[in-house]
Amino acid sequence: MPVETPYAVAAAAAFAALLFILLWPVFSSYVLAGPFDNVPGPKAASWWKGNFDQLFDRQGWQFQDELIEKYSSVVTVHSVFGRKMLYVYDATTLYDIVIKNSYTFEPLLWFLSFVGLVFGPGLPATHGNQHRRQRKLLNPVFSGAFIRSLTPTFYAVAHKMRSAMLDEINGKPKELDILKWAHRTALEAFGRGGLGYSLDPIDAPPSDAYGVALKLVSPAVFSLGFLRMLSPLLSLLPSTTRHFLARFVPHTGVRKVATLSSIMDDKTKEIFFAKEAAIRDGSNIEGDGSDIMSVLMRTNMEANPEDQLPKEELIAQMSTLAFAGTDTTTSAIAQVVDLLSKHTDVQEKLRSELVTALDGGDLGYDALMALPAMKAAVLPLSKPIQGVDGTVIDKIVIPKGTTLILGVRGCNLNRDIWGPDAREWKPERWLSPLPETVKSAKVPGVYSHMMTFLGGGRACVGFKFSQLEMKVVLSVLLSSFRFTRSRDIYWNIATFNYPTASRDSTVPEMPVHVEAL
């Protein structure tokens, strides 16, 4: 007769407990009443992945648009193992989440842990008092006066881009990959304006390891998928142990992210300590010391001891800001050029405005910001909630631990706010008074009634930096080139949205027909 050992019993008990933890949410979602049972939404596509694949597939726009069109502004969607989440694009609810109770609704633990593992304890990886302390120090650095001072730097980078593009087309109209040029320009603009360091020569093949790593990290991160949710467990291990184990993980994406993270960490430390030494002894700083990191470091040194950030957090801001500032601006510039290549009448109107204002030279900050057609072109794109039983829902109790997805796209394209043409790219809408529905909605975004840059304590700290850079780059591009579509472009969902030349392609590129003026 077989005798069960204590180890066998313990193993069986552990397996049973794990099975219960995994399957109970699935079972309970069918047999027990929940707080969101009356909130409408689509059925789960998978019993264990819910609607995740539909929401975050690179071609998931159709599913997200169905949520906006088919349901009210608060929708139930399914997370892993039957757990329910809320997809929210109601402006009042968004205000509660991002403004009124911003530190009650914190980002997911796995997200904070993952960003911290890759980039260090910078602004997006922190919460609570630590986040507030970082924000307090960073906000003044991105002041209007400082952003204004970056205008000549951005123009210098944009002119270098124009020269390189002119060399590539060599006097004849040609199809160019605008995404490539947008990324190289955004990378160098942040390098000079953000770090005081050149990340891309633009007129020669990129060779800086840090700049190359920044370009590769976004697709590498997105390739990890569900593995990112294991980050809280990895955070328990010492850094040296994590990097050692990463070399033996049988997953290419994990090894690649670990390698890129190490490259960025090594370079940011090198830049940081060189700047720190130069600031302390009063010697010359690369890039004349008028970049974001130099200003941030001096501000930190002059702050009260209780407000100062440790070196680890200052170093983490460098790669965090470089990653976020480069890829977001790249995507935005590419999207505007894509739209202008399709709407050539808008392109000609904008070019006419620019040529008149330029008068043979670069525009100053005030003149550039005042261009109405330019402002309209670069602007990124509440009804009752009816329950499944037909009743009108005016309040939803959200239990602690519930996952909320902020429907930025849903809010920006909400026809109840913006009218029946909400989905159309119409720059002229910004050149006349906005509808009363826009003003009364009180969208809690930090910029122009839009949720693109979020709002509250999690608002994009560098949105003014991004806006200036976009306007400078577009002013140089449109005064030098004419853009027309050479083929259809498909936009994909990722960490930052990216274009491809076909629906089936996964290669980020945006070929556009370019003609020198």
C-alpha cells in the first residue's frame, strides 16, 4: 500500500491552492453576482485572457472603436481568468480618476514594477509621496521660459534633417521613409535639448549605442506581452541577480530588453556623473548646460534637503524622459505628415501660412506658437449609461483592486462631446469657437480639451517640449518639401503607435512621396 510522504502532501496542497487561485475568478464570475454585472460590455473572447488580445492587438483599433460605438461611456471588459475591468471614457468619471482622486487610482503594480525594472525609479515608475516629490522638482524644469530657450536648438536639428533629406532625394521627387527621419530627428532633438548630448548625427548612420538602444526598446518591450505582469516578482530580486538570470531565460524578448536596459543604464550614469562633476567644479558642460538634465540637477542641488531626489532617481529620469519624449514625438510627427499627405489642401494652406510668416528666416518662439493653422494641425486628435436590464445607471461602486482602462481614444472621439464629425481630421475646427458640448464636458486633459497628454498628477510633464519640437520640425519640413501619399499607411497599436506599409507587415515604416520645393 503506497504511503504519502509529507512532501507529496504539501506539493498536492500547493498545486490545489494554485489551481483554486487561477480558476476561482473564472467560476465566480459566472455564479456570483458582481458590481459590474449590470454594466454592458462584450463577452470574453477567451476564458483565461478575456478581451486582452482584442484590446491590445496591434490591429485592435476596430475592437476599441466597437466599444465606443456600441456601448455607453463606461464599458465592462474582461481581464485574465474572468476578472472584469472597466473601459472608461466618460469625461466626468475621467475627471474623478485623473484629477479629483488621482492618488487613489494608481497605475497597476505590474506596470510600475516593469517600468522601474527597465528604466529605473523615474516619474512613471513611482507613486504616492515619491511620485509627488519627483513631480514637484520636474514641473518647474519644464516651464514656459525654459522651453522657449530650446527653440534655436530644435531649429538646428531640424535644418540638419532637411539637409539630409535633400541629399537623399538628390533633386528628384522620391519616396522616403518619413518615420525614419522623424525618429532620428526626435532622438537628436531630445539628446541636445534633454540631455545636452548628441544621440544621432542625422547626416551619417547612427552609431551611438544609447541612441540605438532607445530606438529598439519600444518594440522589444511590446513583444513581452503577458510576461510584463511578472515584474513584481522580479522586483524582489537584486539587480545583479536579475541581469544574470536574464541571460539564461529562453525568451528572446526578455534577453533583449535586459541588454537594452543595461546599455541605457550604463550611458545615463556616464552622462550624469560627468555633468555632476562639471556642475560642482564649475567647468564646461557638454551642450553648454542649458538642457533639461543639467537644469534638473542644478535645481536638485539647490532644493531643500527634504525635497532633493537621490541620484538613483535623477539618473532614472534621463532614460525615462528620453524614451517617452522620443517615441511619442516621432509618432505624432509621422501622423501629422501622413494626414497632410492625404489632405493636400490643408497642407497647402499650412505651407502658405508658414511661407508668409517665415520671411526668409526661422520663426521665433512667439511667432511659431501664434500660427493658427499650425496650431490646428498639430492638435492631437456625456450621455446616460444604460444597464443591460434597461435601467439608467447614475453611480457605479468600484471595489478596491478594480482595473480601469482610461479610454483616451474614446474621449477624444466622443460624438456626444465633439459632434457627428468627431472622427474626421478637421484642423479648421480649432480655428472657430468650439461647441458648447466641448466646454461643458470639462474633459480633464492638460491640453486643449483632449486626453492625449492626460491630466492631473499623471499628466505628461513634457507636453510643451513636444509641442514646440513638433512645430519647429513641421515648419522646416513644410517650407522645404511637398508630401503626397504613395501608398496606404496602416497604424498599429503598441507601446507607442507606429505605421507600417501594409496591414500584414510588422516593420515600422511610413513611405511618402517627397518633392523638394
